[in-house]
Amino acid sequence: MRQPPSPDRGPGTAAAAPPRPGRPVPDAIGGVGRAHGVTVGAVGRTYGVGFHATPVTEGERMAIAHRRIGTGPIRVVVLHDWFGTSANWGSVLDYLDPEGFSYAFLDYRGYGERRDVTGRYSLPEIADDVLELADQLGWDTFSLLGHSMGAKAAQQVLVRAPERIEKLIGIAPVPAAPYEMDDATHELFYGAAQNPENRRVILDLVTGNRASRHWVNGMVAHSRAISRPEAFAAYLASWQPLDLSAQVKGNTVPVLALVGEYDLALTADVMRATWKVWYPDCRVRTIPGAGHYPPQETPVAFATEVEAFLRS
């Protein structure tokens, strides 16, 4: 299934390049610029921590917009959830190790800094963009960290290029099989593109009916502001029925499935019945005190689990 990393670069080893100076990103970009010294850089330059801008259209194979944290040797492409963006990871960004890791946070087409980049808005397209971004970064091999829908997108990348993936982490991860929905759930999810109340109900459910209304309302407002409704709808129509289970079954990539204690949808039992069955080298870990959003709900515990697994 998996092929060994390229002989000229071992697992988790990035090409060394000195950080270059840049200008701070305004605080409007998710607070990341203020908290992490994020810089804006031109195409083709390597930055310690940075946000790489891109034109609205990417038809000419311009650089893919992404956010960078860290200059360490362990390389990770990070994929957000259905409601989020590269800017919506909360205070966990304060607890990631920038010396041991290089994180590249991608926005999907129709979302965040790529809101006006058109496309099919599908998981295969996300996989194409991940591999193109990795090529642009000079990462022949790397690990994947995907949240919810992003974890299913990560599995699509694994199917496309198994020899390039070192490790895979799913946070409240959607399994590779179709996500079954009864009629009421189908109506709730498929109505969320146009109805903010549907988004509120979904977020309340997956956080165990525990999160404050202010937090939930803020998440709803963010998701509506940063994504195109047609993209939001199309990604659901892509990830919900998609079946990758036969293609990933037996893959020996090391996998960590992280679930929140209070997530009422994607539970540890679901992980054991799906991820553990398909991936021989899969660990399932429950994060106490979290629901569907461990990076925001329990950031220190989340960062500790992720980086310990990537270092192991």
C-alpha cells in the first residue's frame, strides 16, 4: 500500500531554508498575525511563519493561498472542517511547536482567503489542491491533519498519493464510508447552506449541547461570512455520500483518530467500527472535556496529543 519516503529526504524532514523577513498580517486575519508574528510573503520564498497570498483566480497555477506556522522538520498539511477556515482554529495556534513542526493550513475553494476561487467544490478537488500546495512547498512527503469533513478529504489525499503520506490525524473525523443520515438529519444538513438556524442546531448537537450560545452564534456567523453558500452546499454533497472505504482498507499509514468526549455524532464507538477496522495501525483517543471542536474547547490537550503522535 505505502511506499517508503524518497531516499534523499527521510520522514518528517523539511528542506532547510533561512526565514526571511516579512510584514505583519493585520489583526483582522483571525488574530493570527498578532499572536504568532505571521508574515506575508511573495511566491517562491520560504518564511518561518507566514500567510501566502494568492490571486482570486488560480487558473494560471499561481501559488495556493495558505497559512504557515513553524519552520520545524515535521511537515503537516492541515485541513479545516465544513464550518471553518484556516483562520478558525482558536487559541490552539498558541500551543503548536513552531521549532519542531511546519504547519500549512489550507483554505478550500469557496472558503476563507480562497472564497472567490471557483471550482467544483469537491473532495477530489481538495486532494488536487493539497498535492499542488505540497509541490509548491517542496514537500515530497508530509503528514495530514484533518478536522471532521477535512479528515475525509485527508483520506482522499491518501487514496490519491499514498506514498507521500507519513501519518494521518483525524479530529472528530468523518469516516471513509458514506455518512448515513435519516430523513430528518438529511433535511437538517442539506438545509444548512441557506438556513443559519440549521447550522446552529448542528453545532449545538456536535458539541454535546454544552457550548454557550454566544460561541455557537459566533461559529455560525463565521461560517456564513467566510464561505460561499454554493461551496458550502457542494462540499456536503461531495463528502456525505462518498465511499472511500474499499480504497483505504488495509492501508498501513499510522493513524490517530481524536474524538471529543461530548461529541454526540462522531463518537469513539464510531471510530472503532470504522477507522479501526480499515486502518491496521490506528489509535483512537478521546479528549476529555471536548465536543466536536477540541482545538477550541481543549487546545492544550489537543496540541499535546497531536504533536506527541507526530513525533512518535
